[in-house]
Amino acid sequence: MAAERLERKLEERLAELGRSGRLKGDELIITGVIPAADGKGPRFLLEGYGAQPFLRMNSNSYLGLSFDAEVRAAEDEAVRQYGTGPGAVRFISGTWSMHVALERRLAEFHGREAAMLFSSAYATMMGLLPQLTTDRTAVISDELNHNCIINAIALGRPAEKRIWKHLDLDDLERHLKEAAQTCDRAIVVTDGVFSMRGDHAPLDEIRKIVDRYDPAFAENAILIVDDSHGVGAFGSTGRGTEEVTGARADLLVGTLGKAFGVNGGYVTGSATIIRYLRETSPFYIYSNPITPAEAAAALKAVEIVDSPRGRELLRHLREMTARFRHGLGVLGLETLPGEHPVVPLMVRDTTRTAVLVAHLRNAGILATGLNYPVVPRGDEEIRFQICADHTPADIDEALAALGAFAAS
């Protein structure tokens, strides 16, 4: 075979990942859904597990809207009207009325002048940050930012890449002060909610620091926030970390694939910046958008979140999250403080994390183990994600399984 020597090296690398506990392995395949009934939320069927039902506690669909009847009906109707795919990239003939309606609704939802859709939130950050980065730009990033930010910085090749210690505002200020001596533009970029830990950035304090140093840069210091895990799941009206902290980013990145339950990503900001990105971002120009039907479903999901029913879903989500966090405390298990529905169980050991994930699966519960390099060494964890379609019975079932492991 022409690639046999390459394949040997790749096999060696895979073996190394396996020995170090970093191999993700085969993916679980969901084959069916059992609707919510008898005081329990939906259960899921997996390939290779027969009729055994599983409680899913590793889903980003924080409000359960991917199964919502109104959201599904909106997508079904749009498929009948517009077909199954966009048929082209946006600037050729791939812009449909539902894309424009959704962008306008997202801008309104976030109180911005404009919004712009991408194929995913990952693509959004990759298509945004490099376009605003020059050879006179310093990009200053929290050390625990998502992989999409890390790779976007690498793609942008800024004059200075600076990493501040996680949530350390003094360190952020130091970096801004130093960058002001050498750069014309500064971009401070952070996750809103940090997806592995469930903690959130103090955007109000970060905003004050960025504004204080803005006059020192000829082309401004701006704040970009990726709040993919916050929007729709955090705050009393689902407006995410901005709502919780009372601050605003210059550019806000969100996703349609988590709390809104559909697919795709977006950025909101000033009309000028959004227009510039439409003209220059290759991840937008050369990639098909989400389908018109997905846009219709997402539009309905945004309308639901921005309604009394959405606020009730968010209230229930907060209650279930608090119930689970309290239960972990009663069991004497370590977590991190916070109110977001990402609830990490700190295991702090790779082997024990794998054993606990297997125990939970045997008990019919799906949860995700996170090991180095996804999280720092010593921060190995099980990431639980609470959703609005979880019930008190579901939470208690998961806690009972954890209690059985703790007692063994």
C-alpha cells in the first residue's frame, strides 16, 4: 500500500493515546428515543445495547427544544417550502428568506444592530477572529478558552498572542498594559461560560478593564465573547453571561446547536463589523449555510426562549441544576461552584474517571469523562449537563448511581 509507512506511524500514535488514557474510542450510536413518560424525561436507545434505555446527561440541548413539537413543525413546514438544502453558498444563491429572518431575530434578541449566520459556532470563531487580526494586533485570551478560540488565534497569526491566567483580572490588565506599548489593536477574547467547568467570565469586570485601556490603542481594544454554552441556558431570559453579569461584548458569538436545539452558529455586533465579515470571512463566503429548514426551526426556538414558556423552561432548568448540585454535596462529592447547568464532578484521576463513566453506563446513565489534554492534568472530571427535559426523578436516578459508586 502506498500509505503503509504513514499508517504505521499513525497506529503508533493511536496506541500512545490509548496508553495515556486520551483515546476517545468508538462513538456511541443513538438508534432511538423513548418519549418522556411516568415522571421521567426521554430515554435513549444505543446500538449494541438492545432495549436498555439510557438517561442522557451529556447533551448540550439544555432546554430540550430539539424534541419540541413547535420547533419540529417549523422545520417540517420549511422543508416542504424550501427543500432540504440551501443549494449554494450565501453570495451565489444560497441566501433564503429564513436565513435573513433568523439573523434579524438574533440581532433583536441580543440588542445588536446585526447578526450573521455560520455553519457552526466553531466556524464562526474561525471566520471572525482572523479577519479582525493584523500584524499590529495583540490577541489576549483566557487560558481555558475553547479549542475554536485557540485555533482561530493560530490561524490569525497576530503580532502578539497573550494568554492570561484563568479569570485572573490582574493578569489580563498586565497583558493589556504591555500590549499597548507595541500594538495598534487589542482583541480580548473569552468564553462566556467555560464548557468544561460551568464557571463563567466576569464580563462586567473584564469590560471595565478593556474600556480603561481602549484609549491606549490606535485601533481600539475590543471584547469578543463566545457564549455558546450561555445563550439560551443562562440568565432568567436566556441571554447568557451578558445578562448574568450586566455587561456587553463588542462581538458576541453564539450557537444554535445547544440550548436552541438545532444547528449552526452566529455572531452579533455592529452593522459595520458584520458587513465587513460578510465580505471577507472565508468560513462564510466559501461554505454552505445551514439549511432554510434549520433556520426556520432555530427561529421558532428563539421565539420560544423569548417568551413566557421559555422563561418557565429556564426556571425549571435552574431548579434541576440546583437539585443535582445539592445532591452531589450530600454525597460528599467534589464539584465547582456555579449556577450553569454544566456541573463537573471532579474526579482528578484518569483511570478512576474511566471506571466511573463505565459504572454510570451500566446503570443506564450517559455522562462524559474529560481527561488531559481536554482539561489540565489533575482536573479530570465527569461533565454532567442538566437539561430542562430532566425531571426530579431523573436527577435522583443519577444521584443514586453516583451514591452506589461512592459507597463501593
